[in-house]
Amino acid sequence: MGRSHETTNPLNPYSILKISVIIPVYNAATLLRKAVESAVNLDEVKEILLVEDASTDNSLELCRTLQTEYPKVKLFQHPDQGNHGAGATRNLGLEKATQEFTAFLDADDYYLPNRFEAENEIFRNEKIEGVFNAIGTEFLTEKGKAEFKEKFRETQLTTVKKHAEGKEVFYGLLGLDNSFGTFFHLNGLTVRTESIRKNSLKFNESLRVHQDSDFIIKLAWHCHLKSGNITDAVAMRGVHDDNRITKITLYSEKYNRRQALLWNSLYDWSEGKEISEAYREHILLKKKSFDLSLIRGVIKYLNLAAATVQNPKILKTRYRFTFFKH
């Protein structure tokens, strides 16, 4: 539960943060209430933006009920009331956010009581524009648990291996040497709203999957991020039968196609930016490797041979064996 008194210490203006929480909602009727109530109970949360994306279950009705029950809850839909995907839905939330800080929560996940403890300390430093923390995993079904464990090695915490800030975070996320770790999750991220807007940061709406990865990497370039609590979960991710990301088999054609879209997005965005040469090459090799993995038949191997002659490092990328698996 949150603290009972919203008194701000004048020596620490961030002792009570003012946060907008964006929750994209699509077919989440069974779990949405728990997500909302986990955020409502935190004093730092001043508004919860439910952005409903044309669900086919009774999510919209539940959103309306929650808006009635809790003054912090605000409900939005796309202007055409259509389904536009998670990227566009989070972007609408970013447009509507009114508080000094913005945080994210998936509709099938929930916050823990310590969600913003690190932020209350770290945001004393006005240079820090964003803080990221570890999140935990809760298995809601046996099937979801089996699919998740088959795909991901880490089943307890989604976190990074070491503390970092500034450009260290950006280069760490690209994973060239993997010393930073794998990733951090949107559920554990809090950002100054003005920093998002002044850098015109948005989720790539053409990415139906991995738009969160794309956003986080670009955010880490433009904004000064700092690690917060990377050893204890501040939120829980619910794993169930309908998690989209676990449905995509590693190194399958669908997996390769979606990775290709991600790395093409990052490559196009990176042009003209003063990124370290080794990491610029890393982005290019990732792009090329996944582009090549989608070519079929004999032409695939001819293209692979030509690309390897031009740049032998392409075979040393992490996903070099995806050329041969469909």
C-alpha cells in the first residue's frame, strides 16, 4: 500500500512524485482490475490512463466501471474506436499524460508496493531523466509457464546485470558484449514526461511486436537513464496462455521477420547519429542477418555468401544460424 500522507519534504521535492501510468487495454478483462488497483494504491500515481484498443471481450465495460470507481482512472479510445495495436495505444497515452513523470503498466501485470521507491531518491538529481528497475514473473497457467520457460532462460527477474547510467545504458541494451545484461521491461520504467516530449519519442506503430524494445533503446540514446532497483522486483509480469511474445518460436520465420522489422527500425533511426562505430556496425549486422534469414531457396545461400565476402563478421552475429532454420 502507498503512504497515508502526501506531504512533500521541502528539502526533497521528489519525496512524492506525480506520475501518469499508461495502461494499454486489449482483451484484458480478467486481469485489468488487479493491474489498476495496484497502481491506484500508490500515492505517487496521480492518474491512470486506460487506453482501450477495441477489445472483443468486455474490457471496455470494465474500464468504464473502474473510471467510475476510482477518480484517478481516465478512459480513452482511439478517435475511430478501432484496433491499432500496442504502439499506437501507448502513443495515445503519452499524448494524454498530464503529470510530471510517466510510467507504464501492461493490463495483465501489476505493481508491487515498492514500485517507485528508487525513483523517489534518484529523481532528486534533475539530470536523471528516467529510472528502470527489475520486474518479476508470475505464472498464471501451466501452459503459459511451459511456453515461457522454453523461450526464456531467466524466469525470476527481468533485469540487467549491473548498474549503469547515461550512454552506458544505450550501449548495454544493444548487447554487443552482453556485460550489461539482456533488457529491462516497460513495467519497471519511469521517465520525465517532458523528456519524452522534447525528444519527440514515440512507439513505432508499424511494429506489432517489439515496439517496446525499439522505444526503450531509442529512449536510452536520447535521455539520461539510470538503473534503480535491479535486484528486487517492483512489478510482476503475468504469464498466461495468451502472451503474444511466447507464441513466437525462436528462430522461426515469424521470429526472424519480426526481428528484421525491429533491427531495420533501429538502423533507419541510427543514421546520422554519433554512435560508436563498433555499435553502428553491430546494428547493421543484425539488420543484415535477419534480412538474409527471410530469403528463401538457393538465392538465400548466394546472398549469404556474397554478404559474408563483403563482411565476414556477419557469420559471427548472435543469430548466425537463423539463415538455416525455418
